[in-house]
Amino acid sequence: MKAFLKLSMLACLAVLASCGGGGGGGGGGGHSTYGTYYSPNILASEFVNSLNSVDGTYSSHVELYTNETLRSQVPGQEDWFVIWDAKYSEYKAVSLQYIRSIVYYDYYANNRAVASEFRSIERGDILSGNLNGDYYGNDYEVVDRLSSGYFEGRNSGYLYEDEATSTDVSLLAKEQEQKKFFDKAAKVSLVYNVSIETSMSMVTLGSKIERMLTRANGELTQEDQAALLGDIKTLTGVSLEELQKASENSAAKEEVLAKVAAKIGTSAQNLEQKFLPEVFGITL
């Protein structure tokens, strides 16, 4: 059990320390098989350039980058940027995490397909009567420039203009740390298709393992292993022993998979094929 625990924990650490790995797509990978892709590394500028290509216009541009918007500085919010959308002659605020999660069909991952799929989603929203973006402004929304110089979201009411939100350096540092945590959790949730609550627990566990290994020069003590066994049970709802037994009994396997899937907010198929093997090194 010691060796098994150490290997599984190191696998978990490797995944979480890198903010969730790369997952299904890529900015320009060498895949040539037709299927589903996404572009997890696309930048705001690349997105706008791709919109220009798709729209056949060349005057859309980034107005404010993610480090210049107020909404991006709110703990728990994603990284938002503001563009001038030449196609519709209006300003739009767009979540960087949203465009990086857009799934499209193509022969390889590419930024132009992201822009094309975005326009398709947008067209669907407009036909559904949502003229200013998605209903709540959680992914993208039209924004108005106020007389004060701020951009204000029509759906969300958020302000986007660049301005310092706090002169308290310690508070700002704390908010930035919180934002990093939520960013990492959002990526883990996307890559492993689990609930945001589970992904936050995974990130916390990864940080805990990292501290343990650093403190003990790469070795997990018996006390560390005992603590981590408890953390794994809390995260998955079952013990490692139950997971191991499930690999030896088909009836137990179905029962355990259903229990864990419900606990972490995913499907049994995703749990068996991706989550357990990649995060804990467990194959059932």
C-alpha cells in the first residue's frame, strides 16, 4: 500500500501542480483526425485576429486586455478582455477561459475554428432573443462605454474599465492568490470534467502533497500517508482499499464507480477512463 499510495499521490501532484494538464486540444497541434478539439492556450489577440479572418473584416481589435479589466480583479471571476467588434459595431467583453473551452469539430486544433464556433454560438443566442450575449453575461456580453469612461456589461452589470481597485497591497495580494486558485480549479474542472467543488478540493490536495514532499525531501512519511488516505476518501467518497477491490469484482466495480461519480460530479465512464487513471494512477 505504501508504494501504491506514493505513486498515485505523485501522479496527482504532477497533474495538479501543472494546473490540470493539457487535455483534449491544442493551439496548433499536429492532429489530423476529424473530431472534437478546443484551443486551451489561445490569447485575446489571437482570438480577435481569428474573428477578423472569419468575418472578412480587419478592424476588430482588443480594447482592454485581461490585466486591464476590473472584472478580472474580482475574486472568483474569470479573466475578461474587451474588444471592439467590427462585425456588429459594438464593444464586447469576453471571458478568456470561455473561449479556451469552446469545443469545435475539425481535423486539428486551430484558432480560426474557435472564432468560427464563437460566431455560431453568438448567432444562436441572437436567434433566441439574447441580443447582448449569453443571458447572464457569464461567458461574453455586449458592453457600453459610459460617460465616466468605464465599460459596463449590459447583462451582468459588471464594470470593465482599467482602474486600481485597492491601495491595500496585502489585500490585493490576497485577492490575486484567490484568483490563481480559482483559475487553476476552473482548468482542472474543465480538463477532468468534474464539478468545481471537486476541482477545488483536488487543487487543495495537490498543494498539500507538494508541501509534504518538499518538507520531507520527496518521501511521504507514514503519518503523511495516513492523512492523505483520509483526504482521498473525503474527495472520492470511498477508500483506496474499496477502489482496489472494485478492480477484482465487476459487481463491486459498478457500485463503486456509481458512488464516486456521484460524489465528484462526473460520469462513470469519465471516472474510469480518465479521472482515476490520470489523477490517482488507478486502472479498474
